[in-house]
Amino acid sequence: MLTLKGTYCYLRALEPEDLDFLYQIENDENVWEVSETITPYSKFILKQYLENSHRDIFDVKQLRLSIVTTEENLLCGFIDIFDFDAKNKRAGVGIIVVDTYRKKGIGAESLSLVLKYCFKKLNLHQVYANISEDNEASIRLFEKLGFKLTGLKADWVLVDGAYKNELLFQKIKA
């Protein structure tokens, strides 16, 4: 488990007590753009999701981990591995850290921990991220951790009646 523990935070499997926090995040319309959500989630649906979150990444092709602070032992976000492709040894990664815990090193450390997990434990060759071109904080975070801009998806995301470009960032195992 040392792969998932850092100075500021640690990553752990989802727990039933994460339900209220998960409900709050998934139903925050401010993050629907990055999560590609268009409708709210009920607590019932999210409870079922939590009950099935133990399933293996090789089976469901995704893994969501909770980000917990080391000092206060409080839930402060989630980090997802998605589109897991064992054959081609790649996966996508997405992260959300609530406002209260931003700019404290938690996002960078969480992403660094999940990258170590992806490259060492899952033996991936590459990890990628899709980031809206106006999400400057995420762009800085991923670039800081060695991701390279490799593509542009023009007019990719429709937000409030206007299209936005999405950027593709990749980190290939050294």
C-alpha cells in the first residue's frame, strides 16, 4: 500500500461512508463539464455504485480512489483511472479536489501516487488525460508531472451552447 501513501494525502478504495461526499461531487453542476454528466445522480444509484466499487479494474476497466488528507484524515477528492486497456497498456486519468484543498500540493501528490500505481502495479505503458483548453489549473498540474500535450480535439465539448476545444495530454513510461 506504500504506492498510494504520500506526505499530504493517501489514496484508498471507496467506502460506504463516502456516499454523502460522492453525492455532493457528482451533483455539483460546476464539475459536470469535466465529468460529462448531464443529469443528477440519486443517492440510491451512488450507493449501488459504492457497493460494486470493489470489482477488479481488469473486469470493469475503471477504478475510482478516494483522496484523503494525511493530517485531518478528511476526504478531499477523487482520482479516477478509466478506459483501462490491458492489451495496449494504457488508461485515462481524471482528478477532482474540492476547493478547500486546492493549491496545497494534494492534487499533484495524488496524481503522482496514481501514476506510480499505474506504471508499477498495473504495468501500463502510458496514461492520458483529456483537459478543456480553458482549465489552466489542470493543464499546469499535468504538465508539472511530465504529461505532454499531444493533441487537440476541436469543438469537442458543448457547454452552455458554445463548443470548447479539449486537449489530449499523455505521459509515456520512461
